[in-house]
Amino acid sequence: MRFRVTLTLLLCAFSAAGQNAVVNPVPASAVRVEKAQLAEAAPVFPSANYFRTAFNKTAPNVELKPPVRLADYVADNQLELSLRSYLDAVMANNTDISVQKLSVEVFRNGILRAFSVFDPLVTARFNATRTQTPANDVLAGASSLNALSQPTNFQWTQILSSGAQYNVGFSTLKSSTNSSFQLFNPAISSNLNANFSQPLLRNRGSYLTKLPITIARSRLRASGYLLQNQVLQLVSNAENAYWDVVLARENVKVQEQALALADTSLKRAQRELELGAISSLDIYQPQAQFANYQIQLSQARYRLQQVEDVLRKQMGADLDPAIRRLPLVLTEPIEPPADVLMDREAIVQKAVNLRPDVKAARQNIDIDDLNIKTATNSLRPDFRLTGQYGAAGRGGPFTQRQNVFTGDGTSSTFINTIPGGFSDALDQLFGFGFPVYGFGLTLTLPIRDRRAAADYADAIVTKRLDSLRVRSAEQTVRLDVLNAISLVEGSKANIELAKIALDLARKRVDAEQKKYDLGTSTLFFLLDAQTALNLAQSALVNQSVNHRKNLANLLRFTGELLAERNIAIQ
């Protein structure tokens, strides 16, 4: 009795150690959410969800949802989009972003897979075997032996978080025969066995046994940073597509104005030719310029159609036949925001702290530390404490005989038959009258473990490589941010210069027009001034849109783009 109490307390202690150990503490709310997700993903037998999952004969039906929320931006049979509403539609409907979000589920499933080492396993076996054999001697008890054997086994095996492995088995055997010498017929025997093995060096403690779970969580965290980095890039591309449409739209307006101005000049030249004020040779230049502007306007319109199709794809509008036919109206102003003083070193430091790709690189070093602990554990000898306990019981109808053999060698006569059955075997079994118990120590000591040594060396090298990758990523961040700041400052200066150039181009056109009206200049100089005005207008539009793109590009390189656009990844 004292041994049974000791064994029970020992197993309870192992179980408690596995349940109460804390590895890499996680917030309680996150633990509850994780447990709920694990329970839903891997239902427990014999719940109803288990049978629905395990015996579901139909393949999962994957349905892709149509784009959402696009109808909210339709007004007057047009799709009106500010930058904020457009990015909301992108986050809701962009296919590439959905692909990146779904890829994280693989790492979340890795946590579920890491927990599988602690899943209990139940094994049940039943066999029925009948044998008929001829008797070789009188001790067989019959001229032809006919025996039926029906063994049944149940076994529960599980690894605890403390590293202990235990298994509990119950077996029963029912055997019947036509032998006249059988005392129990049918004979029922039952056995109960419990074994445990507790590591004392290698794999000892919940910290080591739960290392795969901690590594899986770290990989999930790293995948979250990589997801954020991918979404950051995709949102930046989507915003650039928005400004490409704005640029193409403004270029169409500039070319329309240039064509209208060329048309006015051409009509005036034709009137002057009719009046004889100019020769027929002077009409070719305004005609050629008018035709050239027609070509440029046509090219600008086709360019606008191309970038609008790209914009529709970014927000999933191309998937909806009713939405993709609507004309686009982008309401974001092209004028740049107010100037902000930029502290280069402060912006670089902010980028180093916020960039998700740098965070992912640092997270890999944490994973390397865990892998080093795993490799260090593999270098240790395997020293285990083992124990076992068992009990047995016997039952079935008992036949009493006077003697095994009579004087003349024939079988003895029956005296009495005592009824019995399976309950008798269980009474003896749980009465623990026939115990088997023992303890032991097992030491597995590799004289030389080259595999473990190589794994440990690889783990150290991997950490060094990842540390160098973090340094390289930080250097890349610094260079990217400094280049982005230079582009922002350069585009801002170019806007001011483009405004000055546009003002001068307008003044030149006015001056050439007045001189042409007075007859002191020729048509050639007037048309050249109009061409310069068209180029100046296009330059201002290009520099304004480039400044907008450069600002977004700077936010991407500092890792602030999602926060500045109020985008949260669900």
C-alpha cells in the first residue's frame, strides 16, 4: 500500500511539473486565445467536433469572396476615391495582400504541430485465435486439443512537459480448451502495468521539452514581421499606382491645354495665310506642331487608361463587372504638404527601430539562441530514472479434481465446479495481491557524439550569420533612409524651380505674342515659346507627383507608412 501511494504521488508530481512550468512567459490573454485556437484546430476525442473532422468525407470547398466596400465609393455613377478610401479598398480586396496574410497560417500551424509531442496515444487491440492440434501424450488431456485464445489490450502513452514518459496498460486474456486437466475453463487473466521514464540530464525539465513550442512561437512572430514588411511594400506599390493615375490625368490636362493653344495658333496662321500676311511656306510649322500635340494627347490618354487598369487591379475593382466599368475620380490634391524639418540621424534611428525586416532579422537571433540550447541539450548524456508497477488477477469457472491421474493412468473425476468470471479477475487485479514493481537507472553515454557536436557548431555559426545579417540590414536601412531623404529634399527644390520656370515660360509666351502682334517677331518664336510653356507645365506636374511618391517612399523606408495611413493588419 505504501508503494502504491508513493508511485501515485510521483506521477502526480511529474504531471504538475509539466503543467505549472513556464517557458518564455506569454501574456495570459494570448495563452487563452492560443488554447482556444488549438482546441478548435485539433478536437479531442470523443467530442462531436472530433467526429466531424476525422470522418468528414467531403473535401473542403474553397470559396473566394467577391470584392467588398467598393460600392460605398460610387457617386454619380463614378468611383470617387481619396487616398485613404483607396488604401482601405486595397487592404480589403488586394489579392497579393490576402496571399501574404494566409501564408502566416503555416507558421501558426507550426505551434499546433509542436504541441503534438505531448498528445496522449491510446492503443487498443483484440485478437481471437482458435487452434486444433493432435495430442502427443496423455498430459494433453484430450486426444485432439481444441483451444480458443482471445487477448485484449489497452494502453495509454504520453510524454509530460517535465520530460517524463509514462504508459499505463491493461490487458486481459480469455482462453478455453477441451483439455480435461484445465483447472479454469475458460480461464480469464487480467494484468495492469504502469511504467515511467524520467530524464535526469538530457531533455530534463519543461524548458527543454517545450523548446520546440517556443521556437514555433518565435517563428510565428518573425513571420508576422515579414508579413508586415511585405504588406508595407505592397501598400507602397498601391500608393504609387494611385499617384501614377494622378500624374497621367494631369498630363492629359496639360496636353489638352497645349493642343488648344496650338489650335488657336494654327487658326490664326491660316487666317493670316488667307489674307496674304504670311507665305504658304510658313503654315507648315503650326500644322506640324498641332499634329504633334494631337499625338502627345493620344499617348497621354492611352497611358491614363493603362495606369487606371493597374489601379483597379490593386483594389480588386477588376473582379466586379459593375465596378470596373465606372470612370475613376481621384480626389487627393496634388499639392505637396507643408515642409517639415528633417533630422537625418533621428529618422535613421527611428527606421532601425521600426522597420519590420530588421525586427524579423533580430527575431531570427532569438530563434538561434533557442536552437543553441537544443543543441547543447543533445550533447548531454541520457541518464534516466525508470520505474514500473503491475498487478495481476485470475478468474473463470474453477474445476476441482480428486487427483490429476487415477491409478491406472486415466483422468481423474470431477469433485466440484465453482462458478467464476471476469469480475473475479478484476477483484484480484485491483486487490493488488500479486504486485510486480521495481525502479532502475539507465545511462546512455556516447563516447564521441560527432553529430551532436556538428549540430552545436552549426547553431553557433547560424547565430553569427544572423548577427551579421542584422548589421547588414541596419546598414541598408541607413542608406535607404538617407537616399529617400535626399530624394524628398531634391523633389521639393525641383518643385520650386519648376514653378519659377513655368512663370517665366508664361511671361515669355505673353511677350512673344505681343511682339508677334506688333510684327516685331515671327511665328517661329511664338510657337517655340508655347512649346517651352507645355514642357514647363509637364515638369511641374511631374515634380509634384514625384514629391508625393518620395514622401511615401520615405515613410516606407522608415517603417511608418502603415501607421501614417491608419492601416492595421488583422
